[in-house]
Amino acid sequence: MPEMMENVSTFKFFILSGLQDSVVYKPLYFLLVFVLYILIIIVNLTLIFIVTVDKSLHEPMYIFICNLCANGLWDGSVNLPISVRNILATQFLILPPLLNPIIYGLQLPQIRKIHKH
């Protein structure tokens, strides 16, 4: 005769209450996080600018890094309409397979010259 199993659910909570009582330090924490956020934006924009301006960095690896930096900026994408979010998501799926053969095709003569010498 099979044993009957009870349907038991357990709930576990993880509560972060460490900053609840630190009213004095909240402005300091806000300032530190805000400065870090601005620094992240500046570094991402700087990397995007450098990769787009310097012709020697127009390689798939650096373009990928540039896309990651741009993706790190779209944080407010939750507020965008779903159609815009879908377009942004599909560009990463469609554009690289189309552009990689073009990039490698344009660089192939240069690569062959380097390997001949």
C-alpha cells in the first residue's frame, strides 16, 4: 500500500534590514552610489567613443565590448515601449551574423599580406 505524502510548503524569507537604522549615513551612501553610477556611465561612454573613433579597434572583439558598454547604458529600458525593447534585443541577434562576414571580408586582404611576410 503506497504511503500518503503530505503537501507541505515552507516559506523562507531573506530580509536586508542592515540599512534600516542608519538614517545618519543615508546621504553618504546615496552620494557614493551616485558617484559610482556617474563613473560607470562616463567609462562606458569613453569606451564607446574610443572604439568608434580609433580605426585599429574596428575588430569584432572591440565591437562586442562596445555593444556591452552600450547595453550597460539602456538601464532605463524597462520604461521603453515593448516594441523598442524588441528592436534593441533583436539587433544583437541579427546584426552580428550579417556584419561579421563583411568585416572579415574587408580585412582578409590585409591579413593575407601580414601572413605572407
